[in-house]
Amino acid sequence: MKDMLTNNKGLTLVELLGVIVILGIISAIAIPSISNIVVNTRIKSEKNNAVLLINAADLYFIEHFEPNGYINSVGIPTLIKDGYLEDESLVNDTFWIALPQIHPGSAVKQS
């Protein structure tokens, strides 16, 4: 009996197949979870970029307020040129942010 235990030098085929099945099950569970994490991270990143762009445009509209209301939109290149954004890699330069229009008779006043 003692000689049989000391001569056992490898894994049997059943043990090896068991390990492969367990690894397959773990990877079948883990891969979709990891891909969902990556997708959710990209979505959150784009949402944060949108908030950043809106905040930069708000600052631009506050500092460039025209009483006659001629400034109604601003583009990414203008925000970068005037120093409100540092990097154009957020979105392409065809993205524009429009100033919300205040309609006559509304409760909000422009100061």
C-alpha cells in the first residue's frame, strides 16, 4: 500500500477533465460579467463627458452674456480656444451646445 502511494506521480484523466470543466464554468460566468463592467464604464465615462461639456458651456454663456441674446450656441473648438476645455478628445468638433431659450412670459428672468 505504501509503495502504491509513493509511485503516484501524475493526475488521472478524470482529475484533469474535472479541472478543465471547473475552469470552463468559471470562465463562462466571469467573461460576460467583465464585458458588462467594461460597457458600463464606457457609458459612465460618456455621461461624465457630457456633464463636463454642459458645465463648460454654462460658464461660457455666463461670461459671454449678450443682453440682445445673439449668443445661442457654442461649439467645442470655441470652448477649447477660450480655455473652457483642455482636450478635444471628449467628442468630435461637430458637437454643439445650445443655450436654453427663455420664452416671453416664462417665470425665469435673465439677469
